[in-house]
Amino acid sequence: MKIKTFDDDLLGGLKDFAERLEQFIAIEHHFVDGSLVIGLNSKFGSGKSTFLRMWENSLKSTQEDGDGLQVIMLNAWESDYYGDPLFAIISALVNCGHIKERSTNRLMEAAKDLGWFATAIGGQVTKAMTGIDPIAAGETAEKKKKSRETKSNFFPDTFSVYEHRRNAMDSLKNAIRELVEGNLPKILFLVDELDRCRPDYAISYLETIKHIFDIKGAVFILAVDRRQLENSARATFGIDLNFEEYYRKFVHREVTLSATDDKNYQHLIFQYVKYYLSHEEVRNCYMCIDNDRIKNISELIGALKLTFRQIQEIFRILGHLLQTGKENAGTLRWCLSVGSIMMSALKVGNPKIYTWL
């Protein structure tokens, strides 16, 4: 079930939560010197990605010709494979349709200079070690060789390497500042799946936000499972790390994704029953689907405190388990219906008890 807007919200209440969060941002950005970084904490599978997607679409629907707060969605896990959070964030900035082309061109050139610098250094090291020049070997690098000729024999010493790299980074930061800086929140970065990344990449992402994008006008929302992020930090720096103090260096404020109450669970279960158990012309359910069965399911799920991803898994199990032909639809005995619900819920929510039973 692809949920894209707050109109599709199966839980209800998340639109109100988003509005409160927007008000929170509007006030809190006054009380930080650079960018405002907010940790949106919630367990794995509890709906953070869905919330960000709905919120992104809601904010974009209120924009008019690029005016107001610009929203950029970043999936940290997808860029983990490429290994450089800095260029992942810059790429998203460049591809934001509402930012002026002149500004993005300057940003791209500054990013290319820094990227070329890093590649050139790596190429010089490789050439010294193996005799192979990887820059000259590339078609793209060959085209730029003449324009870069004056730079290709650079850095006679380590200090010069540092100076040139620092200058390239300063140029890039100035280009970012031109796009982002403002007295009001100008660009909202919604960062998802950071807690799924490799530990070193997750830490690098946090440090990139802190050191490169600490600019007034930028707001970052980091949707994370805090405990998982803590594990990543300890895997990088050791188990004795004081994570509370470490995390505080990067995140100014923390909020928790709005919790689900019994009424919302009932609504969610009702929608999942229609979608997974009795799909028109696709699936018939052996169990009688009435208000009592829906109440049984929601009470079990509520008692086990399951995440939305776990709830979906329960319904996938029930869907396969209780599938039948039209002639047998709704004929399963009550006790077997309840037992099936209970065992499916335990299989996902408490595997030890499930196995014991």
C-alpha cells in the first residue's frame, strides 16, 4: 500500500504532528547559530519513511513558483553505496527544480573542482605506486587535461596539498552558502534511512552536515532509530563512547514520531483487512471478517506494541494462511480464527513464545 499524502494516512494524526513540527522549526531556528538539526526518533519500521513522504508532498503542494521553504528528500542508505555524503547532498541541491540555475552552476563547478582535486591526488599516488595514470586513462579526464594542465603537476609538498584542498573546500562552502543562507528557514533537508547505513558512512554523514552545511537557513530532519545510530557510533569510536554528548554535537533538538492510540490501530487494521484478507476478485478469506475479528486483531497488535512494518508482515501471513475459494469464504470456526490471528501475531511480534507454543 503506497501512501503518499496525509489524505492516505491510515493512522490519522500525522498531519497535525507535521503542522506542530513546522511551527517548532519556525521558532527553534532563531535559537541556533547555523543550521538547525532535528532528530526525529522512532523504532525501525514504525512509519518514519511514510511520514516523511507524506510531509514532503504536503509541503511541496503549498509552494508557489519556488517561493518559500524548499524541501529536499535524501535517502542516506541509497547513497551509502557511492561512499560520499557530501556529493550526495550537493547532487540533491543541484537537482532541486526551484533553485536558480546560475547558483547551481557555481555550486557544480565548485563541487567538480573539489572532486577533481581528490581524484588527482589519488591518481598521483596510484601512478607513483604502479606506474599507471588513472586520470589519463579516463575519457572524461582526458578531455579536461589541457584546461587542468597547470594544476596537474601541483603540490610539491604536504603543506601545499593541505592549502589547495582547503581553498577548494572554502570555494564549495561559499557556493553552498549562496544557495542556503537566510534569516528564515530556506531549505529543509529530510534525511531518511541514516540508521541503516554502514557505521562509518552514518558518522561521515553527520560530520558533513556539521562541518559543511552548518549555515543559517538550512534545516535538517534526521529520521533515525536512535539506538541503532548509537550502535553505529560505538562501532566506529568504541564501546566507551559517551553517545549522549557525541550526538549533542550534531543534533540541536530531538522529537519522537507521534505515537499510535487504540482508535488509530482500529482504523489501520480495518484498512489492512480489506487490502490483505479480502481483496476483491483476487483473494477470499476463510475467516469470517466481522467487527469481532477486527477487534481481536487490533487488541493483539496493540498489546504487542508492534511497528507498522511488523503489522504488514502479520497480514501477509494471514493473507496466505486464510486464503480459500469463494465457496468456503467465512466458514472457518471461531476458535481457529482467533488461534490463527494469535499465532501470526506472535510469530512476528514475539518469536520465542510462538516457537514455544
